[in-house]
Amino acid sequence: MLEHRPGDAAVSGQEDTAIVEIDAAIGEIKHAAIDDGKDIHDHPPVEGPKDRPGRLHKALELLRKVHSDVAREEDDPMVKGLRDRAVGHIDGAIHATELAVRDVRQGR
């Protein structure tokens, strides 16, 4: 939803920030999944709008869902720190995406 789209520099900068945070969250989630013995290659496909405002809103919706999924209670103390770091990166991606949406609304 966020990668390889032409656009304004301010919006693209926020998209880049969101992508960095998402990549970091994925790394933490993969590490936690390996520790839990889960399949790290399970990647459901994502379809969404192609226009910038629509895809930014869809990205925000997906990030909020991921936050909810990842932030669930964790019994394994070894994985709690990984989960917390992943949630922090997801929150960073949400914030950057919200800024990108704002920039689009303000015509930046």
C-alpha cells in the first residue's frame, strides 16, 4: 500500500518512514514467530485501492488491525519484549501514515 508510488515529497517521506517502521515490526514479529515455532512464510495477499488517498487509508486500516492482532496478551515472557518492540514499530508506522494522510488532505 505504501511502496513505489509517485507523489509529493512530504507524503513520500512519511511513507518511507512508515515502511521503515513496518519492516522493523516484521523483523520483530518473525523473530517472535520463530521462537513460538510458527510458520514465518505465511503471507496472505493484500488487495487495495490504487489511488493515493484510498491506499493510504487502506494502509492505515491494515496497520490498525495488525496493531490489534500483535498487541494481544502474550504468555511467553521471552516473546513479550519482541511483541512490545513490534507494537512500537507498528505505532510508528501508523503515525507516519496518519501524517501522510494529513499531507494529502492539505495538498502537500
